[in-house]
Amino acid sequence: MEIIDWIILYTTLLFIVVYGTWKTKRNTTVKDYILGNKEAKWWTVGLSVMATQASAITFLSTPGQAFHDGMGFVQFYFGLPLAIIVICIVFIPVYDKLKVYTAYEFLEQRFDLKTRSLTAILFLVQRGLAAGITIYAPSIILSAVLGWDLKTLNIIIGSLVIVYTVIGGTKAVNVTQKQQMFVIMSGMFVAFFLILHYLPDDLTFSKAMKVAGANEKLNILNFSLDTQSRYTFWSGITGGFFLMLSYFGTDQSQVQRYLSGKSVRESQLGLIFNGLLKVPMQFFILLVGVMVFVFYQYHSSPLNFNPAATEAVLNSSYADEYRQLEKEHQALETEKKMAQEYYSGVLNIKDYQLTMGAKRKIQHINNQERENRSKAREIIEKANPDIETNDKDYVFIHFILNNLPTGFIGLLLAVILSAAMSSTASELNALGTITTIDLYKRSHANEKEDSHYLSASKWFTLLWGLIAIMFANFGSLLDNLIQLVNIIGSVFYGNVLGIFLLAFFFRFVRGNAVFWAAVITQIVIFFIYYSFVYTDERIGYLWLNFIGCSLVMAIAMIFEMLQRSVRVRNT
């Protein structure tokens, strides 16, 4: 990091905070603060929806996911366009007709207060956890860059977001997210073209794709029916569809974005805009990760991308064993570079036998490298069981810090931090809104002045910001960050979505049946997650969305029919 990098980083972040605060500080009513006075145009809605979902985790973890596992993760988003169509046709018109501030107000009108409160609490739990993770993710980056304490960084990043979100509310979130999306996409395009520039002169983009294909990084579609496979076409279309339908249709952090639209049409156009661009955007981010993989086929890479893990093992009694593994890794890298150069030359000759032979050689070397990386993780874990051994989240930041020229490092760090701020701001905005409208106002203070609820919204937003920072300070990595966020969502979203689908389409089901069905379903989903997903991965976590949604609907309808039969007998 040179002076110019720090200037670019500080200038970008301070501009977002100051501009968002200055532009939106004159909120005088709850409607202004929560719904932005319903003034947002469709492109503001669309960019805000996209920025809310695209957290720092997206730009930190997704390239690392592609580096290790290829493009298959894009199947996770295949259900999104279908979900957007359903939301535009069903959800948005209902929310607009009822003039609600939150999605859960609709549930009380349809069912009862306890169902509304339960669903709001489920949202607060899962979104509060996710907000902590979105703060924690960029803290990892800056701790690697600066060597600062993680907890200090969590406080700094969380505080930056809290400032303009508490002061400006939804308007501040919408206004700043447009600038953030510009910074984010500009930075990712810069990174992509710089990677291509750093590849060998005779390696065109077309040849780079063939190199990636030879290493099975371009296997996008997986039609396997194996439920243990995390990302398949079927899990994306089914589990992904239910997750996206729940996220965009019932998660207040997203609902609040399009409730601020100037009209139903503006809200629908904004969501459609997001639906059309989201899958290509994720494809592009994964492609950046694949190009980073190709780059490291011709340049040296560390045995483990997490610098803290490497330092820990080299300062332990396992240092000699790890250094021996590093020597083997370096020898494999030399062999791999020669094999890749030979493969690139064979591509020009267009000899099938030679091409397939070179391809098999490369695959063999990369399989050996994967085995060595796995052994390295085992040694690191023995050296320090508390250190993070999985390095997927560190791949892209390692490339940025070690290969980009001065100025561009600051830009890419600004990209990741802007994404963190945009997503966290939406989450805190929604958490404050739900706490104020669905719990505080409805249950404890329904007759206060409008100014009282405006003040309460700000205080609750501040409170949730502090809670998110606290959770970030106690957070820990699992497989990788983007999967962790989606796992948390999958544990809760299916149940919540089932409640909303019952409300929209099954008019005979009443509140009491839905409430107890939701309680039972959530307990069952916790059990399934711990027994079949977390423990041995017999079920991919995306299926939890489908299971939770189907289960709550089935139990609620059975309860309702039993209650009706009892009432009939009693009469």
C-alpha cells in the first residue's frame, strides 16, 4: 500500500459517508426515514436491491470459490429470475395496496399478531447474524493489509456505516448505494483486464479459457440428482428459487428497497432490472476468480493464501514439516508452468492426441497440488486449531496486494469496503425498521406521536449496529464467507417464505395453525441442519429452503383441518 492507495481508499469511503449524511439529513417523518418518502425511481430501486445483496463477501469470497471449485457456484442464482417474476406479480401489488412499512404488517392483517411477531423475530435473528458477518468480512482484509486487531477494525467499519444510516435512513442507503455500485463494478472490470494483461503475451483470452477448461473450472452445469452436491442445476432451480423468493419477497432489507419506489411500476421495473443483471454479474465475478486461477498457473502462489495461517505454522513445532511441503509445492509449480506453456503451444498445432495428453498432465499436476494444499491445512490445524485453515476468502485479496500496481490496490480495497458498507447499511436500516414498527410500535407504544417513532427508528438502528459489531467480534469462519451467509439464510428463509405463501394463496388457513406450524418447522430445520448438513453434508444446505417452505405449509394445513374437524364435532 503506497500513499496514493491510501488516498484513493480514504477519499472513496469518506465521500460515501459524508455525501450520504449531507444529502439525506432532513428526515422529518417516519415515512421519510423508513420509505424515503416513496420517491425512488426504478434505476435507484434496482441498484439499491443489487447493492444490498452484493456485500463485501460477494467480491471477497466468490473469486476464491471459483479459484478452488470453478464456475458451478453460478447455479445457485438460477432460481432468481423466476423468483423476481413471482414477486413482481404477487408480492409488490399486495404490499402497495396495504400501504405497509414492513412485509410483516401484512401477516397480522392476514393472520394475527403472534404470527407477525414470530416472523419478525426470525428475521431479526438471521439478519442480525448476517449483518455481523458483512462487517467481519472486510475486517479480515484490512487485518491482512495493516496487521491491525480484528476487533478494532470491526468497530471502525461498523461505525462508518452507522453514521449515515442512523442519520439518513432509507434515503441515505439508496443514495449511497448508487455510488457504491459504480465503484464496485469499475473496480472489478479493472481487476479483470489487469489479470488478462498479466498473462503471458501469447495467451489470448480464448486460450486462457481453454486452460481453465482443461482444469475443469468451466463446468457450469451439473445435472446430478445427488442431494449431497451443494450446487447443481436442480438445487439452484428449486432450493435457489425458494431462497431468492424468500429473500427478495419477505426479507425486509430487500423489501424496504422496493417499498421506497415511487409507484408499483417503478418497484417492479427496479426488481426486473436486478433480475436481468444479477446472474451475469455473478458469472462475471466468478470468471474473475477463474482468471486468477489461470494467472497462478504461470506465476507462483503460496501453499496457503491466509498469511496468518502460514505465520502460525512457521512459528510452531511443525515448521520443518510445512517447509518440506512448500518445497514440493514449488517443484510442482515449476512443473505446472512448463506443462501449461506446452499445452498453450499444442493448442496452436491443433493435434488432438497431443492436446489430450497435455491436458491430462496438467490435471495430474493440479490434483497433486490440491492434495498438498489439503495436507497443508491439516498441518496448520495441528499447529494452531484456532486459526482459519480454509483460504478461499484470501485468494483474491492475495492477488490484489501482490500483483496490482500502485493506485489500483486502493481502488480494489475501496470496492470491497464499499460493498460491505452498502449491504450492512440496508441490513441495519431494515433491522431498525422491523424493531420499531413490528415490535415496539405494535406491541408497546401504538399511540405515540410520529416524531417519537422517528426517534425510535434511529435509536433501534444504532442499537442493531452495535449488536452487529459485537457479533462480528465473536464471528468465526466456516467453509467460506459467502456460503456462511447463505447457510444462515437457508436455515430461516424457507419457514418464513412458507408463511407468506400460506398468506397469499391458502385463504382457509388461519393464524393459530400457521404460528404453531412455524414454531415446529423451525425446530425441525435446526435438527435437519445439524444432523444432515453441518455434521456430514448428506443434504446440500440449499435444500433447507425447499424443506422448510414445504414443511410449514403442510403442517399448517394439517393443523387447520384438524381444528376444523374438532370445531365441527363440538357443534
